[in-house]
Amino acid sequence: MAILVDEKSRVVVQGITGREGMVRTRLMKDYGTHVVAGVTPGKGGGEVFGVPVYDTVEEAWEKCGPIDISVIFVPAALVKNAALEAIDAGVKFLTIVPDRVPIFDVLEVARLAKDRGAVFVGPNTLGLVSPGKAVLGMIGGRAERAREWFRPGEIGVSSRSGGMTSAISYYLTEAGLGQSTIIHVGGDAVVGLSHPEVMELFEKDEQTRLVAMFGEIGTTQEERVADLIEEGKFTKPLIAYVGGKAAKSGTRFSHAGAIVEGTRGSYKSKVQRLKDVGVHVVESISEIPKVALELKESIRR
Amino acid sequence: MDYYERTAEVSRLYEYQGKKILREAGICVPEGEVVSTPEEARDVAERLGRPVVLKIQVWVTGRAGLGGIEFADSPQEAEEKARKLLGKKIKNYEVEKVLVEEKLAIRSEYFAGLVIDDAQKSPLMIFSSVGGTGIEEIAQAHPEKVAQIPVDIFKGLRDYEARNLLRRTGISGKLLLKISDALTKLYKVARQYDARSAEINPMVLTENGEVYATDCHIAIDDYAVFRHPELGIEIAREFDRPPSELEKIAYRVEEKDHRGTFYFLQMTDEILKEDRCIGFNGAGGGGSMMSMDAVLNMGFQLANYCDTSGNPSASKVYRAAKIILSQPNIKGYFASGSGVASQEQYHSARGLVKAFYEEKLDIPGVIRLGGNYEEKAIEILAAYLKDIPSEVEGYGRDDSPEFCARRMKELIDKNGSISHEIRPISDPEVSEDAYVFETSTGRIAIDQSRCVSCASKGCVDACAPEILKLVDDKPVLAVTEEDARKGKCTECLACEIFCQFHEQNAIYIHLPIPGLMEYRDRMIERTSGIRQPEKENK
């Protein structure tokens, strides 16, 4: 099963002829991702690692058949239009890798996605992997490395930090624990799929038996995960680490933000809320595999 | 300082800048001007011809309580009050500008603000029919006076939506029309300028029935600053204070070199000898945060936050290290990221080796370089940092940040908590007949006269992008000078390090950091009082 992507998902790469696009297309293909087409306006007719390149997503769809996923590697200033183009063409899942995408651009993409029933991961994401099936984005760096670090299994991983996404998954693999899907939700203030939305997907996924989450101070994502658990919408065991404990609280970028969020967003608020609803909050990343092993035992029983 | 704003990357505008934008959008703001001398303040007051208020332009909240707001009834008094305010130190920041404005007769105060809601993924307009200082507390105590409405990004804030929002806070009649007009304009300002937040607090109703913005806070989305050259934002990052000199130097490095991220922020104003401050070099937001927590949990303070990630070149890590080591009195150098980085970690290792060697590092370093090719990275640190005065230990993905932070503490305790002394920087002396070519951010000089004694010619093999070849047994470019400058030379530093440690020390890669030499000279003068004669040797 896994969530969002598997070996059958038909993938288009937008910005495939760029430096990043080319390197990551190779990673994805080497790993086993079903990359059917690439798009770079003005470069239609070419080929990148055997993948045909088209001028528009619509054209790629017409010539290659339905597309499930677009992975976007265009410069930040062009991300909005690339994403809108993919959603307009009918693509239902986007992975938006570039960072420094203006926030109002992200809001526009989110708005159209909502209208069309599409979802996206990112921006500013390393991407995601369903181990043994497919990788989207740049996570793992090289296919052989991704195979070594990530193994198929039953733990879902969701992280707000790219590096920590790989780190947590690697430590799980080292402990003999495989993963269903590993997802870096992206480091920005507004992202497409945030932790709570990922939890809802893991809830529905049969392969996923428990979930590890890397949270951070700022935004309300972790508190909203706690809300979900309270409402009974996420019922699987959850291990969470929240980064930023030692940060002095208080620097808020606006009064209005404080009015909306209240005390949400701080380390204390997040940990308290998560603990209150029964989440296993750990103090160090190295505890994650240990707690996961214990939980796995108790699930078996 | 803290690192909360990592998730809120915005550039703040000063009140006077924000008001200018509001005025252009058609929102009433008090008449006035920003000044930087007492005489100018008098001129403005004279021109206005009525009582004025003088407000310091510094990024602090609660200015009135800090003595940052004064009133004056005459131009003479305005001049005196401005003299009092200008140059004043408020929370370590010197007042350089004062806004002189007409004083309004105020009947009531409100709050209006636009923020981005991460949960709804939409802008949110908030209005409170009570406003002024302590708005958060007021909002909590009187929830019935506060209302909010998500704004459709495709349609904008419609006037009737604004009216409905206001109605829910008890506003009615003509006032409803005036404020709703201001709210729709406020939204347009936020949208036009890519503001992550735009607040008017207080928005006031004057005795003669007009609605004014008497203070405002506008923060521009860091990622959209490129669309707004008209704002003249020097550093596209929010600080709750003006950026320090060293931060400006660091920012210029980042601006000119987009390979990977380099973010540098000072967290301690002045580091004293007795402080237990660490120079911190993280990689990646989450990994940095986790690593900082580990360092702080060991009882240290952090001199700075620094992030070199996203596959930075060795030259960028080198510059980051040089900048971190421009902070006197730090007790250790701690580098740690996520632990499982996708990028090849030996680039960072080489950057650190070059910097530490040049600096003759006097404080212990703990370098956690977990990730792809970490074994090679750790080996590079071990092999080439044997001869520097201090100990540097390299660790990988299987060593936790907590363990590494403990090693940091043990090493610092062991050497008796030596304080880092910053060294002067001088431009290298390059022999006149050296073979020189430019790289994307620096210059490589090869003293070929020394190559005669070189048996291995290992620089050519060390060069990862393979841009060197041998001609007459001497290394020269295998690509054009232009290609080397445009990025064929990746500044991996491998040739220099090989030549320096295994051969004739004939290669020097000069990676200038504009302003750092002068900065260090000033810091050395300030900390020692005496100009140090010794200059750094290559």
C-alpha cells in the first residue's frame, strides 16, 4: 500500500531539463519511480534519460496518457504557474521541491488545489519515498543510498525537516524497522500537506501500523495532530519529537498571529498537547527506534 | 534573539515606511515626516503648525513605556524632544530616526491585522473593536470584540465581507463604512507588497470622526522581497533588531553565492570571557534545531545560529567558519546537522579544514558530519587538523547530537575553557609568476616554480570536476578560464588541501569575504585596546 506514491504512479517532472531536474530524474528512475514524461516549455521534443520532454503538462497527458503525479523543479519564481498548470491539466498530486517560494504564491496553489481536489507536498521539500516502490523529489540523493537507508515496513514517517526525515528513517532501518512511506512535509510556514493531513492518510493506509513524527516550534501543525487524535480521526500509535525546546519563547512576528494562535506554536504547548492525547513524545531522536520497537511488540500482542 | 523566525521568514518595515505605503493605498495616516536631526524635527513641526508627537523608529514594542514617545506643542519643544530621543539607547539599539507627526485628538482605538493562517492556508483579516497596547490580552479578555475572516486569495477582501466582519465586533453606522474601506485597502496593501503580516494598531477614530492608522507593523515575505526592489530591503530576513555588522558581511556572502544555504544570525550581543558561548554551525533547519537543543542542554550559550545546508560548496562552508570565528571569546566550535545528509559531506570537511588551518584554531571543535561519504569527511578532518593548537573531533551519523555536545563540554573543560581570540586577516602574497585563474567567488594561484619538486602531481587527480591537466609537468586549466570562472571550478578545495599537506604547498585559493578583514581589525582593537602586530600567514 503506502501513501501518495507507489511503483505504479505515473509521474511527470516539470523542469526536467534544468540541473536539479535532470539529476533527480535519474535518482527517481534508478530507484524505480515510473517517470513517464518531462515538461520544459520550449524544449518539447527532446529527451532526458530516455524520458520524453514536452512543452506543456497538457501535451504530456495527451501523448503519454493520464498523469498521477507532478514533481516540480523549476525556479522559485516560476513555481506558482508550474503548479497551477499541472493542477489545471488534471494532476491530483504535486511534489513541489524548490524553496523560497513566495507565500502568496503558495496560497494561490493551495486554493486551486482545493477547488480541484488536488493535494501537494512542499514547497521546500526533499520529497517522499515509499521504500522499495518509488521516490519523489531528491530524498536519499542517490538511488543506491536511498535503498540502503530506507527499507519497506510498517512505520510511517512525517517530518518538517528534510535532513531529519532521512535521519529518522535511517535510524529505524538500522534498528531493523522498515517504513511504509517517508515524507518531508516541507519547511515553510504554509505547506500543502502538513502533519495532520499526513496523519489522516496514514490512518487509512493498511501497511502503516505506527507513525514517527518530527515536529518543530512554530505553526500549529503538531497541535492540530493532537486535535485529530482527540477527535478519534487518528488512532495509530504515534511517536513524536519536537525540535526547538531550548529556543526562548516570545519572538512573535505579529500580534495578529498571537491572537489567532494564542499560546499554540511554542515547544511547551506542542509537547503538552501531544502528551495529553497519549502521543509518545521523545526527548532525543535516538529514542525513536527504541520506542518503536516497544510499540511494535505491544501491537503484536 | 531566538530562532523562532526560522518559520517566519519576513522582513520588517519601519513604522514610517509602512505608513508611507498605507497612505499611498488611501488609508489616512497622520501628517508628518521621519527625521534624523533635532533641527529637522523643528522644521517639520513648524511646517505642520500644530502640536506633534515624536516616535522613535526602532523595532521594539511598548515604545511609550521605554520613553520612546514624546509630545511637543511648539517647534522649539519638538527640537528639544528630538534631541533627547535621537542617539538614545533603547534595548541596545541606538535611535537614528524619529517620526514627527501631527498629534491627533483620539476618541477610540481599534486593531486591524492581516496574517497568513497556516491551517486554513489562507490570509486572515482580524479586527478588534478595542485596540492599543496589550492587544493579545485584550483579545483574550473580550473575545466578543474580536472577529476574523479568511480572505479568498483569488477574490480579495470584498467590502461587504469587511462590513460583516466589523458588525460582529459591534461596529455600526458611518463608522462601519469608514473602517471597512480601510480594511479592504489594508488587504490590498498586504497582497501588493507580499506582506506576511500587516497590522494597524491602533487604528483610531479621531474626535472629528475620521479613521486613521496611527501605528503599523508590516512584514514582507522574505521569499518575495525580489519582487519589491522599491522597498530597498537590504537584508531579506526579519530581525527584531537591525542586523549586526557581521550579519551583513555574512548576508553578502549568501547573496553572491546561491549554492546551498548560508544563514548566519548572532544570538549573543557581546560575548565576555566568562561566558560559555559556542560558535554554532548547523546544517538544515531541523537538524540544527535538534543540535542546538543538545548544546544548550549542556549548559552552554550560543554565540550564533548558522545553517550551511542544501549542498553548499566547500568555499561557502569555509566562509561560514571564518565568520563564526570572527566572534571573540567563544569556547568551542560545534558543527552538527541532521546526521544523515544526502550531500557529500567531504565538501564541508574541506571547507572547515581550510578555515581551521588558516585560523590556527585555538578552541576545540566537535564536527558531526553524518551523511553520504561521512567516513571520508571524518578522515579529512583527522588527517589534516593534527597540527593545529586545538583538538577537533569528527563524528558521523551513528553518534547522537547529545553525545557530541557532551564531547564538546569535555574538550572545553579539558583545555581549561580557553577563549577564542580572533586573528587579523591579510590578503595573501602571491608570487608574481604564479599561474592564476578566477573561480566563481575567488581566485586560485599556483606557484608553478614549486611544481618542479612535486613527484605525485596529485592536485590533478584530487580535482573532482577534472578541470586541471598537466602541461610540461605543471598543472594548468583543462577548460577555458571563462568556464572555470562560470562554475566549472566548483571550489571544492581538494587541490589546495592535497598540495598543502602532501606536496609543495604551491596552491592557494583566495576566497575573499568583503568587509571581514576590516571587521576583525576593529574587533581586535576594541577587545585588546592595542593593535596586534602579528598578521596571519598563509
